[in-house]
Amino acid sequence: MKMLIYFRDLMSDKRFSFGFTVIIILTVLALISVMSPYSPVRWNVVPEEKPPSLKYLMGTTSLGQDLFWIVCFSIKNSLIFALTTAFLSRVLAIVAGMISGFEGGIVDRSIMILSDSLISLPRVPVLILVGAIFREGLNLYILALVMASLSWAWDARVIRSQILSLRERDFTLTAILSGSKSLSVVFKEYFPHILPIVFASTLNNMLWAIGIETTLSILGLTNPLIPTLGTTLHWALSYQALFLGVWWWVFFPVTVLILLFISVYLLSVSISEYLDPRMRIQRIGQAR
């Protein structure tokens, strides 16, 4: 019941309603990819370079593929990749940040040394190097694992700072004196307090993951046979689609990418403001 109330409140924000609607539409397109009459890795299954029409909604490519179904497959893979990366990195950030903040001492120093090392590491050049080494062997799940291992550090520090503040509150002492174990205190008492940080950082991490995957794919540093929005643009640029007048091969993937970025960003901003205690107090004041 509470979830429905929260959702209704969020839907009253035009930014959230727009972003949520776009994400739902893209999710539907991703789901209907299972109905595709063509394999996403097969070429020359339809006539080449046909413009958008009732038969081919987004036209066809120079590879002889129906672009509509390729875009559906690409949306599905890009969303799965972004969610996988965000989930893995959030797990690492939550575990590292909460344990570091609560335990302190040598545990805290060790985790923060590792965190600082990753923060100072130039992630994009490292990912380009990884892509150049593995190339076609770099599937989406391996790339998600690599990106997650590089993107948890900053959020772990933010979570740690929140835990350090919570550790000084009375309920922490009460929980410890009542016999609760450290992990129980960390994950039962503290976790609800860091949920706003987790939600906001998850959406931001998804944006980063999609952007990096698109960049690596356009550069040809991922497996081009796996349809994503990035690899679709890679093939379009490789076959000089714009110079050949096959504009739809670039237009539709770029449009989907823009809509995806805007919608996730608006969701992130709206949810962050909604979960911010200061904004909540302000809303209550306005309601009165």
C-alpha cells in the first residue's frame, strides 16, 4: 500500500512521469524482441537499405537486417547490461561502505586505500585497454563485471560517511548493548538509511554504463555480433550509412539512446529529490 502511495506521489512529478513512461515503452520494445522472425546475428534476411515503411518500420540496413527488430534486441541487451553493471557495483559499494564505516580501524583504512586507488584510476583508458586486449571475446557480462569493479569506490565513500554519522546515534549503542552482532546492526539498522543514496547512484551508474558501452562499441572494442545500441551504430558507421543516404540506420539508434539517457536522468533527479529529507519537509510545508 505504501509503495502505491510513493508511486502516486512520484507520478505527480512531470519529470518522473515522463521518464517512467519512456522507460516502459523501451521495456516493451525490449520484451517483444522475443517475437522477432529473424535472428539478430543473421544477415541478408530482408532487402538491403529500404527506407522506413509500413513493412519495415525503421527501414533495413546495408547488412540486410530489419532495423526495427535489431533496435528491439539492442534495447534489451543495453538495458540488461546497464542493470547488471549497476547491480554488481551497488553490491560492492554497499558492502564496502557499510563495513568500512562501522568497523573502522585497519578494516576501514584498507578499504579506503583500495577505494582511493580506484577513484584516482582513469577508468575510461583502462576500459579501452581491456576492450583492445579482448576485443570480440569481451561479452556484455564480462564487461559489466569489469565496469562494476571500477565504479563502486566513490559511492562506497559516500555510504561510509553516512554510516559514520549513524554509528554515533543512540540506537546504535542500544542495538550493540542488546547483543546484536555487527553485521546485523549494519544491514538491519543502517541499510534503510542509505537507500536514497543507493537508488540515486544506481540510476547514475546505469547512465555511465550505457555511455561507456556505446563508446567502446562504436570504437569496435566489444563483440560486434552482440546487438546493442552501441554495436548498431558501429555497423552503421562502418558501412558509412550517412554518406550512402541510409540515414535511418543512425537516426533511430541515436534517438533511442537520447530518450534513454534523458529518461533515466529525469528519474534519477526526481527520485533523489523525493527521497531527500529536506525536500520532503518542504513539500509538507507547501501542502499545509
